Amino acid sequence: MGHPAKPTGADIASALGASHRNPVSTGAQGPPGLVQLRSELALRLQSDGGRPTDPTWTVRRVVPFRPAGWAELQEFAARLTAQGRSVSPAQLAALLVERGLAQLEEGVARDGDSALRTVVG
């Protein structure tokens, strides 16, 4: 009596009926949120010699922050940068705004404008 073979990623994908698979990074670990942010930023930020940026970010606006909020962005950007990818606090803020908007769109699609009232109080 032997042990059953350990299922492969392809076995799991097939059993779940997945139409495609995305590789998962097994590099440096950190809190799941930071690991996901680092992966997404690594895919999106490109450089033509200067600071890497997402080429789809073409609208620039001045956005005010609470000092504590900006300090948190600086801290997380520094942690992401220390993991090998240069990330500015503003780049991190832009990505977080995009993610928040996507969640808001899902909420509005599901719950209508009550989702908006939940966000703004």
C-alpha cells in the first residue's frame, strides 16, 4: 500500500473545470496583500529608462492625503521597493484606487446605488 500521488496543478485545474491557469509566484513572502500588490505592480510597471510606470496612467491629478495616510503609503511603498521593485507612494495609491473602484463597481452592479451610500456614508 503506497500513498496516492500528490495532485499536480494541472490535475487540480482539470478537477475544478478551469479554462486557464495563472502561475503563482513562490518568491519572497510577506503579508498576502503585499505579495499580491508586488506581483501586480511587477506586471504593470514598465520603464523606458526612467522610473517605471503603468503606461495606461495618463491622467495626472493632485490628490490630498492625511499625513498618516501618506505615511502609510510611504511605508508600504518602501517595503515593496525593498523586495526588488521600485514603487513610489503615488504609484501604490493609484493601484489601490483602481482596485477600490473595481470593488465599488461590483457592489453597484450587485446592490445598486446603496453600495455608493455605504462608501460615502
